[in-house]
Amino acid sequence: MTAERARTLLRLEEEFGVLIRRIRRVIAERAEAVHPELQSASYLLLAYIAEHGPVRASLIAEKFQIDKGAVSRQLQHLMELGLVDKVVDPADGRAHLISASEEARRRLDEVVTQRRRWLDERLKDWSADELEAFTSELARYNATLES
């Protein structure tokens, strides 16, 4: 590895550090916008449930690679906030399916719409081609690291 490439990779790591801190802040802001008592980690679960639900808690634990007990506690908190509903799985009466409540879906949609407007405003100087190129390169980066 050349010294120049090493410096570039260091800059890449630094920029992703900035990005990760920004993402954490955005998730916390989104969580609060959905409900003042919603924690960041629970926001991510709720967003997943809204997109993929109804789902079993075991699938959530698998997808997020977290302990079933932790998932259970977060789901309980989401139920207490009125953000998820739980019903018996018709395919297996011993299991339950979790889905986002209508109120949660409405709030999530509002948050996503507001965030997209904010992002559009910040990136207004980027052409459609620049935005597409950045998105494509980021997807390529993610795919490369995933393999």
C-alpha cells in the first residue's frame, strides 16, 4: 500500500466517523419526533416493523443480532407507547406477530417526509447526476464491504 493510498483510506475512515455520528444524531431526532419517550434503538426496530411487518419477535432478534430478551423489552416499551400491536400468529397459535400501529405509521411517514425535505434542501446545489453518482458509489462501497 502506498503512503498516498494509506492517507486516503484514513480520510475515508474519518469521514465515515463523521457520518456515523451524524446518523446517530438523526436517529435520535427521528425517535423523538415519533414519540418523546422513544429510544433510538427502539426507533430502528419500529421502522423495521413498519416496513416488514407483521413479524415475529424472533425474526427481529435475528435481523438486529440482539438478544431475544432485549427485543422483548423494547417491544413491550413500543406497545406501552401505542406504537406496535401484537396478535396471535394464525399459522402458529403459540407465537405472536408484531406490527406497527396506524399511529406509528402516520408518525413515521411524517418524520421521513420532513427528513427528505431537509436533505433535499441541504443538497440543493447537487445536480441529479451528482446525487445519483454519489448514491451509486456508496452502494458499490457497501456491496464491496458486505461480500
